[in-house]
Amino acid sequence: MSLSRETRLNLIVLAVLLVLLTPGAVILVRKQLAATSRTEFLRDPVRVDAAYLDPTDLPSHIRRVVPAPVTAWLHTLPDTSSLTDARITWHQGLVSLRRKFEVVTVIPPAPGSCRISLASWDPAMTRAAANVAFNSDAGVIALLTTRAVDIPDPVRESLKSAGWTTPPHRLGWFELELRPRPSAVPATQPLDTLTLEAEYDTPDGRLVEPVIIPIHPDR
């Protein structure tokens, strides 16, 4: 049986298309059969976790997680070479009201006073570091030192994996000291808790950001 010229041309075009499309089809099939691939007809998974520093207002059922790389990195920032571990209280995930900064260490040198190190994750607070006003009703807060620190890529990636899509590239580091007011009666007992406020300028206006710090938490 002889084929017409038109039929032969159609068969040639079909053969060329099969040659061109076969590699893509093989790749697609392999991808669908991979054990780690998500079945296409399933809905995207519901978000149940979020990074503890993500300032986004999220529903109460979302669990806040502290990525281990973040904690490990923050432990390298304070200068604790001259101190014994017994004097240092390390805090994990102790963030301020709007998650603008977190408290990393507290060192109580004497009743009524303490040293505090905190890290700001808010770029506005980091930029205004030298002009941030710290206040507390427990005494006078003195700013001892401040610096900006580049956040390592693995730390940023761990925050992204936890759901915070836009973590900052730099972190502000503050060393503070709570001192008794000159007119105050000298304290004889250590503090149980301390309310600390950071006040600074943001693009939306002046912000007062509080945090409650347990000075002697159970270890």
C-alpha cells in the first residue's frame, strides 16, 4: 500500500515531535516517581511552625521554633572569657513584645544590678544603635558597648527554613548594665524579674519595645 505525499509528511513531523518530546517526558515521569516529590493533586501543607524572631502577626496555633544554628551563633558573640559559667544565665528565644530584639545573657554581679546582652533583629534598631534609649523601673540602664554584626549565611538560611523569608543581613549587639538609682535604698535581694524597654526611631515613628526578663530562671 503506497502512502500519499501528505501522509508521509505528517508521519515525518510526528516522528520528529516524538524525538524532541521523549527526554522531557522521561524527566517528568522520574520526578513524579521520586520518593521525595509531592503528589501534584495534594494541597500545599498547612503552615504549623514559624521562626521565633519572625515579626509577622501569626495565629496562636503556630508554634515558634528556635533554630539550633541561631542559638549556637549567638553563644559566640558575648565576651565571657573572664567569667565562670555559673555566673551567666543564657536565654533562648527570650524576645521582646513585637520580636524586635532578644535577650541573650544576664549576669547578676550584685543585688539590684545586672549585666545584660541583647541582640536586635530589627534593622531600624540596629541602624539607630547609638541612639537607642533603654529604660527600666528597676534602676538606670547604662549602654556599655554596641556594635553591628554580619549574620552568617547558614544562620539566615536556618531562619528561612523555619519560615522567616526576609531575615536581616546584620544584627545589632548591645551590652547593658542595670545600676541602682542614686537616691534609691540599696537592694539586699537579687532581682526576680526585670522589665526593660528599648526606645528608638523607626520609619513609622518612635517605638517603645518592652521585654520582661527573668533574672534567676530555673536551669
